[in-house]
Amino acid sequence: MNSPTPAKIQIVHADFSTSLQSLLGTIVIAVFVITFVVQAFQIPSESMMNTLLVGDYLLVNKLCYGGSGGHNELMPYQKIKRGDIIVFHYPVDPKQHFVKRVIGVPGDHLRLVSKVVWINGKPLKEPYVRFLEPPNNMFRDNFPRTDITAFGQEGNWWLEMRKLVQDGELIVPEGQYFAMGDNRDDSQDSRYWGFVPRENIIGRPLLIYWSVQSWDRDRPFASSFSGKLYHFAYGITHMFQITRWNRTFRLVN
């Protein structure tokens, strides 16, 4: 058998080197995009219904607001404003990611009266809000209340909140944001655990790149290893049936 000639060996090596460089370049670009530009998140709860549903998978723009430090005026970054949906590190446990809507920005005077949000003395128009129950929760629906506490309210927030209430209104401090879920009657949000610091905000959702309805969640063994394996296999083999096609590739606003 004839051995490869030196010329052929050089060509093979060159082709391999080019392919390796291309692969490494792709990996570097992917890492850069995931680290600095966009990131994928899954909606795990119903707190943002009907804007975002459990099973929605989001691409989040991590560059839209810039960094929390200085020099942001040199770039065309957006200013965080009322009505923006944001993804952020949960202040109580920064390892968790939450998604809520900005309701109050620094300097705002905020209160809720029978579920209606008032900002700086004017009612806030919120066509995105979903209500489930009549106004019967005095803390949740008439916020802030310094005379009562609520189940699930953080103790530190209870003490901090009392210092920031004037004439029945909560004053949002500099560098902090008040965030709430669109599913207003079923949302653990700033009413219960406090403000979102500016440095905790990761970015703003761009679009729902995939949306999947829940399936087989109620089976007795769903949380076991075999249950998860079955769940995964079912999802792969029934992807077209479980995908919410009317929500996939929908812009988030």
C-alpha cells in the first residue's frame, strides 16, 4: 500500500486546522452572545399570565439597558421605564431568576387602592393585568399597609417598607425598582419582598422562541428519575403536538 505523499499530508493538516479554527471561532462567538448579548430563560410560574405562560421559553436581551455602572450615556441604551418587562436576579436569593413588570421607578410615589395602582397621584393604565378574585385581600389589594402583614412577606422588607411610606404612599428610592406580576392576584412580587436593585436587572425579554404546553405533570412518578426520563422522551417524540405554535416566535411586550 502506498503511503500518503507529503503534499497530501500537508493538505489534510491544513483542512483540519481550518475546520478547528472555524469551530473554535463559532464557540467563541456563541459564548460571547450567551454571556453578553442574549440568554435563554424558561417561565416557571403563572405570575405573568396572560402575557407570559408556563412553558414559554424566552430570549432575553442583556444589552438593552447597559450596565449598572457609568459611561452608559456613550451608548444608545434604553432607560428602564414603567411597563417594561424585566428579567432579574431575585433580591432574596440572587441565584434565582425572576421575570416581572416594572411598575414604579426611582422617585415614584406608589400605592394600590382596591387593586388599582396609583403613581404620583394618578391611576396607572394597565391593560395587561389579569385579575382572578374580587378585592378582598387588604394587604395585596391596598398597598402599602403598615398596620398588617401578609403571608409570605419578607421580614426585612416589612421593616424597610415602613420607613419609606409617607401619607400612605411608598416612595421608590434611587437605584431601585418596584416590580409586579401581570397575574396580579397570584404573584409574589415587590409587595412581598421589596425593590429590585438596578444591578440585579439582567435585561428585557425579546421573544418567545418556543412555547410548550404542560403534559403528564400529574403522574405519580413524575418527579422520579424514571418519570423525568419518560417525560423527556415523550416531549421529544411529541414535540409537534405539545408546541404552542401560536406563541412560538412571538415578540414580548
